[in-house]
Amino acid sequence: MYTRSHRLSPLRKKLHPDVIVVGAGVAGLTAALTAADAGASVRVVAKGGLDSSNSWAAQGGVAAAVGPDDDPALHAADTLAAGRGLCRESAVDLLTREAPDRIADLVALGVRFDDGLAREGGHSRARVVHAGGAETGRRIAEVLGRRAREHPRIEVAEGERVGSLAGLGARPVVLATGGYAALWERTTNPRGATGEGILLAHRAGAALADLEMVQFHPTALADDGFLLSEALRGAGATLLDEDGERFTDELAPRDVVARAIAARDGAALDLRHIERERYPSLMATLERAGYDPADEPIPVSPAAHYAIGGIVTDLDGRTSMPGLYAAGECACTGVHGANRLASNSLLECLVFGRRAALAALAGPPLVSDTAERCQTPNGDVGDALWAHAGLIRDAAGLEQLLDAPNELARLVARCALARTESRGVHFRDDFPAEDPELAGHFVVRPDEEPALERWS
């Protein structure tokens, strides 16, 4: 069942698809190209244009052990350390081992990466590849989008919203619909990132997990939440307090840096001593906003950035519903644990988008008898989520969200209440320590309370 929100692309091809991909960011386009190159016909359904996905706005790079002093095992160790004991080790091993090959795939498709490798927060080596400075997501999405439009076995349907899985017909379906960080008042995400695909899967019967784990980016412009990329701190930008003093390790994991900023009356990112010409689009945006990055530190504060939780999948994108697959930010493989390592998100899209497509080709069709429409999440819960499920949480605040006018906000609160500890991005003022007994994933199935599971 589709709802058409604006005119379709004039390049749309008419195909009888073998596989349907919902979402047209890097994960969805990777899945579509993988399936099509394997001989399948594919329909890509996007609620906006190919240039409106969250991937398009991704400023970070892609992490991969491609340097002479690096190894996938080191990349895995850094990912596990950032994840605070919650990473699914098999997923981390797969992600980091496949990373160099996925970079090679992009180069073969025509993505031109910048010279050199960058080091970002939580990484022990310089292993992050960038394209166009802070335009990596856009450069990759442009190439993948162009290849998808040109491919004779891919039909791209822009401006169509999927309201029910039952309306897609009996075909394998790959969901790549992104996350839900735009539900928070302060966010780096486009406003459409509200978890529609996650709710679509859940209402049809799929399990969700780790919904309490939402990463807050430390350095968003204080005025409007515009993201100031991790790459800037990797290049030497420093964080200064209200007295102009440096107060934290800028390359510590993001949850540590974000809480250090939040603990102060004000913070600013000092870009005066880095090579600003490497980031022309970022500098231009700051100048349009009235700042002179060559002359003054830029005021920053944290903002909701990345949803670690989502639809539970195995390492091949299979959900708990036969015929339904998920990849990218809407999926939860357990690879990020309790805190995503910088620049592992685009990598996740490439690795698991490809694997989900291959599994879909070999798997059964999706048969869903749930025809209930999944409307755009309603109810303005941004202020409430920021206040009660933001950087610092407690039971009293989370309980206020249990009656929120937004289903996903209520699910986030239920999972956050169940996790009576502080771990990674989830920090509870009333339970400030980690609890070894909670080193697992809170899984939510329809009409059930969150249940703790441990994944190998």
C-alpha cells in the first residue's frame, strides 16, 4: 500500500520486481545494486528523493582498516571498546573484516576518496576515509544513486510512502528506512528521520531492540543543531569551556565528550588552528550563519544523532518475520553495542545492505496479513524526549514518556526504564554505574514488555 507525496521521477522504469527495497540511502541503494547485479529485478521505494536521505547529509567518513599500520582486528577492538560490553562480537568481526572490500567496491563504482586517512574519536589508528572533506555521505549516495537510476533491473519510485507491509505483495522486502533521532528536539537529522520503517515492521510483528540506545553527537551548532563533523576534531580542533580552557579529550568516545560538554555552562569548538580549507562546505555554512571560524571558536552543544536500536536482525539482515530484511540505521544487529564508534555507520550500510540483499534473493517472500496503516508518527514529543530521554535520564522523567502521543517514544521510554544502569549512550542519574547482569539487549516484541537477551 503506497501513498504518493509528490511526482515520481521521470526516469522510473516499469518492472515486476523480485525484491522490494524500502529506503534510498546508502544501505537501501547498496542492497538494490547488489540484488540487481545478481540478476534480480528490484523496486526501490523512497518517501522522498534520492537526495533527501540521511545518508546524503552524513559528514563522517567510512572506517576501514586499509592503512599499513592497521588490521581488522584492531578496528574490531576499538569498536568493542566503544560499545561498552554490549557489541555482538560476531557482527563486529564481520563488519571489520569486510570493510576493506566494501571500500574497494565503492572505488570500483566511481567514488573518489580524499588522499590520506583520518583518525576520529575512539579509533586507535587513522582509518577513516573521506570524500570531499565532510561530504562523504553525499558523494557515496550520489554515485550509488546514479548507478541505481542507470541499472536496467532497478526501478526507482521516489515520493512514495509505504503505509503497510501487506501492500507490498508476496516478495522479499528489505527495509532501509533510517533511524529515529529526529524525534528529539535538538537533532542533527533531517526531520523525516522519525522511525516510520521501524514502526511499520513492529506493527507487522517484528521484534525491536536497543531502542534506549540513541547516540548524541557532541558538536552540533548551538543555534540550530547543524552538525560539525567528527572529522574536525580528528584534524585537531579543540573544545574550550566558557573560560577558553580545553576541558576534555576530543577523541574520546562520543558519549564521554557529549556529557563533558553538557556538564558546562557553555562550550565552543576552536577551528582556528586546523586546515579549514579541507572542509569548504562546513566553513561556508558557518560563515552564512554569521560565524568566522578563522577568528573565533564556534559555540556547540550535543544533539540527537544516531539511533543504535531498531529492528532485530541476524548477520544477514533477516528479521523475526520470514521474508522481511532490514539494514542500516533502522536495523539492530548488535554491532554498535551501547555506543557507536565514529564512522562505522556508513560502513554498516555497505556491509549489511549487501548481505541483506543476498539473503533476500535466497529467502522466502514476505507474507504479511497486517494491513493496519503505519501513519507518519504524530505528536510533538521533541521537548519531552530531550528533557526525559536525553543525555541524562531517570525513572521519574522516563515515566512521563509512557503516555507520550508517539508510539516510538513510548517504546524508547519502556526500554530505558528497563535498563537500570548507565552504559554508553544510556546514562541514568538514578543508576550511574554499569550492571554486569544487564550486559545484553532489551528486545521488544508486539504486546510484550522488554526482555533481556544475550546475542553471540
